[in-house]
Amino acid sequence: MEIALAILAGIAIGSVLGYVGAGGSMLAVPALIYIFGFNPVQATTASLIVVFVGAASGALPKLKKNEILIKESLVIWAIGLTTNFTGAYFLPQIPESAILTGFALVLVVAGFSMLLPGAKQSSERKISPLALIAISLIIGALTGLFGIGGGFLAIPILILFYNIAPAKAAGTSLFIITINTLTGFIAHFRHWDEINWSIPIIMALMALFVSRWASHHSSKISPITLKRAFAIFVFAIALFTLIETWFIS
């Protein structure tokens, strides 16, 4: 039964990463906690490698189509290293209820970000240095604390404020998630031996194949429909997490 559930979870994670370009960790973390019994620190650590595999697989087709802003992605990753490693260092010292509450609030923000309207047609603009630094530090902190790659933040910012085409924004998001989650996983090295890796490996393998397939076919489905469905789903996860944390546990 656990293997079947891990396969289904991996399919869901890969689908979200491939079609939307973000959100894999928002499925992986609660699945590992509430379905497979991981604690928040273990779930955050394991989700990083699951999402890394799925995001890397989904990013490859985008890279071949030249739909990734590589320079900007590397800058965001490099600046965010400070908050990424800082968040990972302090994570074990934070109460589980605070971690889960913070994660739920991030889900709410992610849901609203997916409901924002698209930008009007105009030429692309360069990201200002100050904005780039702020985005980088926030994404790094999200990765270190919650195992989230930050794609939900990158996509609307790239589209709304810098008029990046949605396909390129999704590709850039996947690349940011790939390098961010790999770094975050390394930063969580203290917790590697606390995890039973059989379930995360199954999830990662399914996410690998499904994300690659979904990334190839993402243009065939309305992005508005996908984002609305994703938003409703993460709102439900956030509500469940808050109820479970404060009223049931």
C-alpha cells in the first residue's frame, strides 16, 4: 500500500512541476508527513531530493527550447545561498507547530500568486538588482526552512513585473527549483541518516518520468485552468495543515 501511495504521490508531484513549473514541494512535504509519517524536518529534507529530480527532468525540455533565463537563475541561486543554509541550520531548533504553520501560510501565498492575472503584452524587462536580491533571499529562506524551491514566487514576478513569457517563466522557475533544492538537500546533510529513503526514492523516480512528459505537453492545456486548480488544491492543503496542527494534534 505504501508503495502504491508513493507512486501516486510521485505522479502528482511530477505533474505539477511539469505543467505548472512550481509547487512540487507543496505536495511532497504534506504527503511525507500525513501519509508516510515523517516528521517536519525529515519531510523537508526528503522532499528536497524528490523535487530536485522532478524539476531537473522537467527543466531539460525547457533548456532545449531556450526557455530558461540561466544567468538570472544562477544569480538568484547564488545570492539565496546565505538564507538557504541559514534556514537549514536553524530548522531543527524551531518547534514543529511553527514549521507547519509557516508552511501553511506559504501555501496560502502560493495559491494567491497563482490566481494573479497575466501581464499585458510588451517587451521583456531586465530585473532590477534590488529586486533580484530580495527575491533571492526570500527563495533561499523558503528552501532552507520548508524545502520549497520558490517557483511559485518566481513565476508571477517574472510574468507580472518583467513581462517574461509564461513558458520562459515556467522554465526559469524549474531551473531555479533544480539548483535550489539540490543545494538545500546538501545543507540538510545532518538529517540524511534519519530518513527511510525507500519512499522518497519511489516518489522521485515517478516524478522524474511524469515531469518530463508533462513538460513536453504543458502547452496543450490552458495555464489559467491549471493554476486555478493548483490554487484550490494548495488552499485545501493549507487548511488541513492548520487544523491538524492546532486542533487535532
